[in-house]
Amino acid sequence: MSFFPDVSAIKYEGPDSKNPLAFRHYNPEEMVEGKSMKDHLRFAVCYWHTFRGTGSDPFGPGCALRPWEDGTDSVEMALKRVDVAFEFMEKLGVPYYCFHDRDIAPEGANLRETNQILDKVVAKLKEAQKRTGIKLLWGTANLFSNPRFVHGASTSCNADVFAYAAAQVKKALEITQELGGENYVFWGGREGYMTLLNTHLKRELDHLGRFLQLAVDYKKKIGFKGTFLIEPKPHEPTSHQYDFDCGNCIAFLRTYGLEKEFKLNIETNHATLAKHTMAHELAYASAYGMLGSIDANRGDLLLGWDTDQFPTDLYLTSQIMLIVLNQGGLGTGGLNFDAKVRRDSFEPIDLFHAHIGGMDAFAQGLKIAAAIRKDGLFDEFIKNRYSSWDRGIGSEIESGKADFESLEKYMLEKGDAEKNVSGRQEYLENVFNRYFR
Ligand code: XLS
Ligand code: NI
Ligand code: NI
């Protein structure tokens, strides 16, 4: 039985193809800088938007046409959805997928029953992975939808909720390991607050630190080899999310002695909600060796929320790939399309158009980034720009030989600093544009 009978496997047809159901740039085995596109990009489909999204928004219910859905959240439906998901991913040709525990299976009457249901679906996922070769990029726990998490999970004022969340993450880690997941993600969900009038800020932060430490302890105990990733987001659903941005997360991790145990999963739309560019967040994390994985999407400049749109902007994808190539790849991470089709793109075929466009945009971004690196013009410019640090007083400062007294002596003798040189931003932007033909 086929759920997408009108679509066959999506193939690479080259830049001149007009076939909307073909790749124009993503050519999985094509080599770029000595590595296949497939291995550079490590694309993943996300279960929540793609197989659980209904198109609902605050102004109306879902209107997505999903002929395979029977309108229930039953175990049977969850099992059938595995077939839908794997047919879609196989036809698309993605190597990975990602899920929250609650995306793949419904909850039972209590935690024990919920875990039993989860195991049933995990067994089927395992089979499907084996049959298709599609792998799990990361698993995570949904600690925000169920009303018990109304005040947060590990940062709830209700200690029982912390315990429930711990049990849930323990199980989610186990199933991620069972499915060979290469990472495990912690996105804050409702870890944050709306008003200080009811919030003990320090206590909540300490509880979050404790929770992550317990997760690390359990990871070591069961020998889970994947990477732990924190996904920053500044707002939504709470006004003050504790994992605001990369700078905030790194400071938090260091405060609680956890910086060696985690990397970051950086999402474009979260970066822009924090009033950063995606490139800034990636560069910042990468500079500290903390860039682990990417949730590939984009926001809408005119809307102030997490619209999770598919990324199609080549400027964005080439900037992203430039930083990824510069750090030598994402390691166990990948490019997860944490993105959803618009409410008015309600036909199943739109899921294909959306992913094909995102994959092609990243493949093209990869090629552009490789061309930029080959020419090395920006590297050379930056190297020259900082050349005063490679000699004389600059190298004395960097090597720790200078102090305030020696610096004062140096400058009293010299009288004034060397003249500054233009930063040439416009020129550099023009050079960047040369790569887009
Ligand atoms: C929500 C987040 C979420 C995480 C996984 O804004 O992006 O989808 O990626 O919990
Ligand atoms: Ni995300
Ligand atoms: Ni998001």
C-alpha cells in the first residue's frame, strides 16, 4: 500500500531541470571538498511538523489533507504513521529523521502504560530503519504539551513534575539509544517564566542545572554514545526562556560545570527571535567548539514568532555551510528540517516540494561555500585585517608578555596608534555576491 502513489523516488536531474519533483542541486554522491554531499549535509526530516502537523494556528483548526489519518490518536494510527513516514523519507532520499517521544506514540492512562505503547512503536521504527537504512539523527522528549508541564518541567514549582520529566527523559534516552540515535536534544519547552511575581528564578535555574546533570549521569550509566545537544530559544512559549541564545547557554553550562557534556543545536528561527542572525549564532558556538547540529528553517521578517518555514534563501544556506565547512563539519549532527509547510499548502505533495526546496537550497549553499573557501578571499582579508596582532606589540599582548605598564611605556614613546584602515564592508558584500550567479 502506498501513501504517496503519485510520487516516485526523487532524483537529481541537474540545474536545468524544470521537474518540480527532482533535485537541481542535491546530488547525494557528488563530491565537494573530498566528501559526498550526503555526508556534508546529513539531512533529517522531523516527525512532529511533517507527520503530526495539522496546519492549525491560533485562528483556526488544521486543514491539512492527510488521507492516511483516521482522525484518532490511537496506537494503530501511530503504527500506520511509521509506514507513511518511511515511505515519504525513502522517496525523498533523506538519511535521517528526528522525533519527540510524543510524536511517535500516544500516551496511555499512566506512565507505565505510556512507556509500553512507546515500546511497541519503537519496535516498528527499528524494523523500518533496518529495512530502509534511514537512521535516527536525534530523539527528544516532549516536556511541554501535556498540561502537567504548565509551569515547566525541570523548572516547575511542582517537584513531582521534575520527577515525571526525569522519568520521561530516561525513557526517551533509552529508546534513542535502542534506535541508534546519534544525538539527544534538550529544547527548553516551558523552561522559563512569565512573571517574577510568582517565580523563584535562582531555584528554577538550579533545578535545570540539576536535571541536566542527572541526564548526563544516566547517559554515562547506560553508555549512550551520542552527543547531548541544547537547543537555545529566547521566547515562546514563555516570555523568558532560560536557554535564550548560544551565549546564554554556554554561560549556563559553564556555571553548572556541564560545558564538556553538551553542544548546541542551533535553529535559524530561534536565532532571529533572539535578534541575532543565524550566522552569528553559528559562528559564536563554533568559536567555542559548541556547534553540534542545526535545526534548518527560517522565520518571517514581518512576524514575531517561530514560523518554522522551510529555508530557501541561498544567502542564508551559503552562510550556514561556510561556517559548517570552516569547522570541519557537524560531527554527529546534521541539518534537521524543523520546518512546516504553510497552512494553505495543505496537500501531501506540498511536503515534497518543501523538503526538495530546502535540500536544494542547502546543496547550492554548500557548493557556494566551497567556492568561497577555494578562493580564500575573505580569509585573506581577515588575516590581513588582524596582521598587527602577528608581530610587535600585538604578539606581546596575545602571548601574555605585555602588562598595563609596558603598554603605557610603548604608547608614550610612540605618541599615538597607527592609522586605521577601512573595514570595506560594501566591497566585501560585493565580493560575496560574485558567488551567486
Ligand atoms: C521549538 C523547537 C522544537 C525542538 C525540539 O521551537 O524548535 O521543535 O526542535 O523539541
Ligand atoms: Ni527546533
Ligand atoms: Ni522552533
